[in-house]
Amino acid sequence: MRETLAEWRPAVDEAIADLVPREIDDDYLESFFGEPTYEYDSESIQQALADPLWELLDRGGKRWRAVLFLVFVDGFGEDPEEYLPYACIPEILHNGTIIVDDVEDGATKRRGGPALHHVYGQDVALNAGNAMYFLPLKILTENPADLPAEQRLAAYEMLMYELNRTHLGQGMDIYWHNECDTPVGTEEYLEMCACKTGCLARIVARLAAIITDQPAEVEEAVASYAELTAVAFQIGDDILDVENSLGRAGDFGKEFGNDVREGKKTLLVIHALEESPPEKARRLGELLEADENTDEEVLEALSILEEAGSIEYARERALDLAANARAELDAVAFDDETIQELEAFTTFVIERDE
Amino acid sequence: MRETLAEWRPAVDEAIADLVPREIDDDYLESFFGEPTYEYDSESIQQALADPLWELLDRGGKRWRAVLFLVFVDGFGEDPEEYLPYACIPEILHNGTIIVDDVEDGATKRRGGPALHHVYGQDVALNAGNAMYFLPLKILTENPADLPAEQRLAAYEMLMYELNRTHLGQGMDIYWHNECDTPVGTEEYLEMCACKTGCLARIVARLAAIITDQPAEVEEAVASYAELTAVAFQIGDDILDVENSLGRAGDFGKEFGNDVREGKKTLLVIHALEESPPEKARRLGELLEADENTDEEVLEALSILEEAGSIEYARERALDLAANARAELDAVAFDDETIQELEAFTTFVIERDE
């Protein structure tokens, strides 16, 4: 393995550039998409596909899905360099979902710039995002690790299974967002996270297990580790939004309390709705359902969450999930270094401050 | 085979209902998406997935992709009933692309009703459309025809190849639409059609060939038949838009000349831009680039197409493509009935009047 995880990033970006180069020409189009029946127009593919993809990647992102994949491969005793092209699969899938989610959520910003549909138009952004659901799967066909048919088939079936569940999770999230008065339970919220965020993490782990031919119980254990960690990550996000907002209470110039403004049913909200005195719970529901909130109203909602002990509750749930994630690793014969990296990751997802 | 092709439609809809039932419950969710880690919310999946899908299907559509698939299976000497679930794959993929394309194109109407994003909101419609890219592929995992790993792998790789090209075609179309002053050649236009419309037709043909284990040259021949027919279909569409519009010349109450209003670079437009006297060609370009056109301006553009002989030119190209499609069938040992059905289809796609 390279010295630090961050050192993998340039290598990952090179592998992505092998798949979708920054400059598109006819040679690339023919080698990747096959001979044209008539004639390709490389200029339109440059602008409709490669430019949006690289615009998003160049803005940042830690490529942690690719890096986590390589940690698993290394932990399974294989050379990560050899499996580098496969690291693009979860990474490009993830970036594709970001573009599409931003259109669905009407997001305006992403990684320090305007959301991609504000740069390229909704049509180009959406088509590029959707293309990124299929572009990286070409790697399984190119088969750089020379895998037998059974393993490649297992990889496709795993991807279809997880990508179906991803859309299930996104469907739950969107529906709850639109239908503000739908009551959402804790278990349903966790399921939404497990599907929407967890399935992409499961792809990272299961793909590493499948292509290095691990037994089913190992694949299941790392998939659970990844799912649990992803759900803890999502709850970490929910906590951060509230904590950073409370910290900015006196600083009305900045935007704060985004989740409350969006009426998002986070784990903290679900807890507070159940645990607050009836009058407070009713008021919280009212504030979340409102189309717009004043800064004072946002603060009121945040203080209801605080009084109900919802921040502590959510942190405990996240810590439990992270501990369960670590416990899954017992079933796998990883070396100490891999265990340390994977354990550190379960802590990072909750303790990060951005 | 059933007596007439239309008789297959109810059976196809039943097969689709086996995949995504009209009424979603927890039992279905567990059997299709696997055991939940926590708890599903069937109500949100009903509204976010099943309702949009069935709303679109119940509005009509001839299910011709499913039926054409069954004609191929029958022609290959196999029992179509046995392979019925696989007919859902191209059909649901197609309906998914319709939902997504309508968002990308900002369409307002679809099959006699509002476009789906106007009924369910853009977020729900998009997620449902995207989910339909993955839902039907579950059939390959369920494996009702008990196919060996090699054939299932071949089906996945074929699907990924064709779906990648579909997004390539859509990317070309969108880019040309946005960048009005990009010159588009005939060969590039045909390539866009071959990718955008042709690849879904190729999926119909190739899937039938793969799952019934045909030799490579047969798969290639039916794929070419399907692609050529699809491109002829697209040109038929372009001709219809102009002919119906000219027929309505005196009837300003109705909308006409949609392609001109959208500034679409159809085969007719490309021909007229190349073949008209310079002054007429310049004026046509100007009319197409304008954000809005009066009815008189639309008529002016249509008459430039007519004077350039672009309608006849496009019809000849479509007839050539249809003839080439029929010629591809010579390489396959189909019985006379199958040949007749497939030949009739190549004529229908050009001669239809809606």
C-alpha cells in the first residue's frame, strides 16, 4: 500500500481519465463505444459528458469510495495497483448520483461552486449524471483483472441489486420531503439511509470482495461494515447541521439550519417529535411543514431539538452503529493495519467537523 | 404465437405487474429488494415508484418493444410464453427513458396527458425514471429461463454497451439543441439516431438472440435490422412533423411545426441547409435559432424545406434504411411468418400517420 490514503488520489484520477479522458477524440469514442455506424461528433461528447464529469471531480471530493475499495483489496491480500481500474466504479457512480440528486433536490451549490445543472443546464447535467451510472461498468467488460465469467456475473448482479435499492432509498427520502405530514419512524429513517447512502458503500465493499474472490460470509461482513458506517455517516451529517447551526446562533448573516428550512425528517427530528411535550412536538411539526422560516423560527426549532436531547440521542445511535460496524470486521482475517484503517474510518465519519 | 401481435399486450402488462405490482406491500418489497436492514415504508414506494410507472403505462403505448422481442424469440424457434418476463426489460427501459427525456427536453405532454414530472414533481418523476433503468434487469438475476452464467453475463454486457451508447446519442442531441450554431452533418445525425433510438431497439433484438443462444452472426444481423428500422422510424417522425404541419397550414388554431419551433436539426433541416440557395439557407438557420417563432415564420421555414425537396430526400433515406433492414434478415433462418412480420414492421415505421 502507499504510505497514506491521500496518496492514492492522483492514481485514482488517472484511472478515471483512462475511462473518460479530459479530451475526447474519435479514437477514444471508437475504442470505448465501438465503431460508429455512421459518424461520431466528438465535440458534443466533450461538452455533454467529459466536461461536466471533470468539472465535478476537479472541484474536490476525497475519492474515499475509491480509496476504501483499495484498502479492502489490500486487506484481502491482493495488490491494489492491479485492481485500480475497478476503483472507478463506485467513485463514478457516486459522482453521478450527486449530479442527479442535485437536480432532484433543486440544490444550488456543490463543492464550492454552482450545482452542475446551473453550469451546464439541466438537460446536459442529467444526461451526464445518468451516463455515469453506466460508463464505469464498462470496466467489468474490459476485465483488466482477467476474472472468470462467474465473478463478472456476480459483480453485475451485485451492482444491479444495490443500485435498485439506492433508488428505493431516494424514493423514500423524496416522498417524505414532499409529503410533509407523513409520519416517519426511526426504523424507516435508518432504512432510507441504509438504501440511499448505504448501498453505494456496500458496492465499494462487495466489489472488492467479489473481484478478489472472497467467500460469501466475508463479502457479507464487509458489506455490513460499509452499510453501518454509511448510516453513521448520514447521522453524523444530521448532527453537524444542527450543531454548526447552534454555534452560529448569534451570527444571522450566515445561512444556518438548512435541514430545518428544508423540512428534512432527520433522526434528530424524528426523536424530538416523539419525545418532546405534545405542545413542543406540534410546534416543531408546524415549523418543519412551513414553506419558509424566519431565522428566529429556525432557532426555535433547533432549541426544541436541543431540549428533547435529540443531539445526544443521535450521537449515541451513530456511536452504536460505528461500534457494530467495527464488530463486523471480526469475521474477516484482516491484518492489523487494515483493521486500524477501517476502524479509524468509522470514527472519522462521526467526529468530522465538516 | 398468439393470433395477432396486439394480443400480446395484456400478457406483457401482466409480466410487468409481476415485476412492479400496481399495489406495493412489504411482502413484495422483501421479495424484490431483499430483507430490509430496518423497515421499509411501502407507502412511499407506492407513490414514488409504482404509481408513476403505471400512470405512464396505462396511458397507452403499444408495447412494441416487448412484442418485437417475442416475435424474435418465436422466430428463433422458442416458446415466447417461456421468455415473457424478459420482454419487460426493453419495455421498462424504454418507458424510463421517456420520463427522463421529458424532464431533459422540458416536455409538457406525453401520451395524451401532462408529462410525468408535471404530475408527480420533477424529483419523483426523475427518480422513478432512473429506477426503471435498473428494476427490469432484476429479471436476469431471477433467471426464469434457467440460463447458464455465460449467457447471463453476455446479456449484462450487451445491456451496458447499448445503454452507454444511448446516453452518447442523447448527449449529441441535447448539445446540438443547446448550441444552435453547431453545424451537424447527415452522418452525425444518423449516428445520433442510431445511438439514441437505435440502441434500445438493438437491446430488443440482441436480448432475444442472447437468451435463446443464437450464434454471433445472427445476433449481429438482428441487431442491425433493429437499428436500421429504428433510424428509419426516427426519420419517419421527422417527416410526419413537417407533413402534418403543412396539412394544417390554414388552421392556425392548432399547434404545428413543433420541430421547427424547437430548432431541432432533423434530417430534413440538414438537407435543406445544404441544398437551398444561400439566402434561403441563411434564413432557415435564422428561423431555427430564434427563441420563438410566429406561425408565419414556422410556415416560412416549412416551405423552405419543401422547396429544397427535403421531404422526398428524407423519405428516400428512410426507404433505403428500411430496405437495408430487411436485407439483414437474409442472414437469419426465420420462417416465412416471422419474415413477413419483421418486414411489415419496417414499412409501418415509415408509413404510419401518427
